[in-house]
Amino acid sequence: MRRIVHGIAALALVGCDGDRPPAAPAAEVTDSAGVSIVTSLPTGAVYAELGAEPSPSIGALEGPEEILFDGIVSVVRDDDGNLIVADNGAGEIRVFDAEGGHLRSFGSRGDGPGEFQALVGAWLFADGSIVAADRRLQRISRFDPRGTLLGTGALAGVEGMGMITPVGPAGPAIFLSRVRSLTMRGISESPLESLEEAFGGDEAPPEYFVRYRLDGAPIDTVARHPGVKMSLSASGSGNRMSLDLLRVPFSPEPTAHGSHRGVVVTAGTRYEVGVFDDTGALIRIVRLAEPPAPRTDEHLEAYVRNSGNPFAQDEASIRTMVANYREMPLPETLPAYTDLRTSDSGGLWARRYHLRGAPAFRWDVFGADGRYLGRVDVPSSFAVEEVGRGQVVGVGTDEFGVERVQVRELILSGR
């Protein structure tokens, strides 16, 4: 049974508590087998703007150690407005009050209980505990609100797949991780053949988004998408053979974001996001009826010029690199969505692909029912971490590379 509904609606509360958002553009909703497919028409509507002055702003070039950051990987807020910051450089978690005052720090660099080597984030769970994850140690660590270690769990591989990157919550007491599959024969038989088997072909090796219990045991897979496309080249022979594995420019990459409500996932190939509830069931597909932008030679040249590659120092080397990239199986279009966030009221934020050096990022905002509401342009120096309470929490980075945890007001259009 399929039911198609057309219309224009104004939604009550999507993205900012206590504010009425702009009217939603036309959307088509198709219900099938319990999954609603919401397809919206693209518009130039601006949903909101960020306030110019953050409050608070925590961080400095010089000062007390607790406000000197070195690789912030996540920021979340608790019910009291306290900011929980995971800093990979220090290997610790720092908690600040709503005004920016330092309350406590816990964790340290190492491989013992409560220590980290490659901290990828710390998130708040429904019971008030703080769950942190380490990619290198493949471990989940659970702390109480005061920073006391409650327990750890080793992330188990899935069918021999060992490249696991924790992502964050996926529901009450459930954790989400990205698992990359590399199907390779023994590397000693033939390194070139093994790598060609893993990365060759028309489709990139798949990546899985897997739900885990907090003890590290896998529960199920919510999504599977092709990963980043790689290109393999070889030079020399025998013991002098050199193998180069390069990411194909403009290759889409799947990404996901989780909360206590569940998970949102995109393949990155088009403006489409799958929404899963806290049981792992697909409940909605959110689409924007717009094709990804065609890739041009100008995009490729800009990619090389802004890549930061130390070998791209003059016009001759830039032209050589552009020519080399043209030999790769480049996608015909640019990637679509590259990052996702969910608001505290169930709205969806999806960031569009941008070339390095772009002055701003475009985030498309969808309501809790999947209808497109408009865009928010965010300075490229500000990384969005959390949306809620009429504010955006993120990490600002200045021209000296100094990181600051910042809270900015979200000003709805027409206000």
C-alpha cells in the first residue's frame, strides 16, 4: 500500500526549542512498508543565521592548561548546560560550566583503564554517564558524571573486519561504529595483487555502520555503503617495488551521526539521508530533489591548489599533479552530503561538500518529519558539534590554529 501526500506545511518546533521555524517548502511523502520517503524541492530559503558573538568562548593561545586545546574531537552539553569536551591531544575529557568555568578533567594519555591513545569522542548517555571511545585501543570507556571510571568494553571485529572507528550513541546504552572491510589475501603472496583485490574494481570497499553494546559486543548492522574510492599505482619491481595508494579526488564517503533517538546515515553520493530509530529500524528516508553538482576541470585544479601538498609549489608541479589525477577514475559529480547532525528536537542538519579553502559551509536543515526548511551558512572556521536549545555548539579555529569551544545563538530567518 502506497500513499502519496503533497502539500505545503508550517512545522511547529524543528531545530530550536521555543522558536517557530520558517514555513516548509513543498514536499512529497511516500509511505511504504512502514518507511516514509520525504522528498523536498530545493529552494534558496535561508533557515537561520549564527550569532556573530559566541558566548561562552573557551580556549586561548596561552593560559591555564585546561583551556589550551590540542585536537578537540567532540563537544556535548548536559541538562545543566555544562560542556563536555574530548581533547585528543591531551588524551582527556574536560568539563566546563555554562559560563565557561572549568569544573573538572579526567582521563589521560596511555593504554591503561580510563586512558586514551586515539580519543575520537566522548558522549553523554541517557543515564547521565559519559562514554568515550578510542580508535587505536578499540575500546569504549564509561565514566560517571564526576569522571569516575565505571567500566570498559573492547570493540569486537565483525567477520574478520578490524578497522573500527567509533561514531557515537545509537540509542540508550547502544554505541555506533564505522567498520571498514578489506578483503585481502595473504600479503606475503603478492602485495600488488592483494591491494588490487581490495581496492580495484568499479566499487570501493564497503563500509558498515554497526551498533554495539557498551561492553563492545556487536548487535547489528544498520547500513552498508561503498567507502572511499582509492587508486593504486606501482613502480619498480621485486624488492624495489613501490606501491602508492591514493584517495581518488571527489570520491564520496559515507558518514553517520547518532543520538539517543537513533542514527542518521548518508552514502554521500546524493542528497539523501536514512533515519533509523533506537532499535536500528529504518523509519524514514529524507531526500532533496537536486542532483549533485557536475565535477569540472576547475574543481580539480582548485583541489590541487588547496590540497596543502608540499609538492604543489609551482605551476609546473601543479599541472603535473592535475594530469596525474586525470588518469584516475574520477567521479563525474561532486559528493553530496559529507557530515550530519541531529538537533535536540529531532531535526536533521546535513552539510554539503565543499572544496578546501571555502569561506563557509552550507548546512541543509530538515524538520523532524523530514521536510526541507532551508540552509544555514556556517563559517569554515567553525565546526558544528551540537544543535539545540536555540543554539549551536561547536569548535572555532583562528588563523593561528587556536581552538575554542563556542556556543552561538541560532537566529531564525524573519526574527
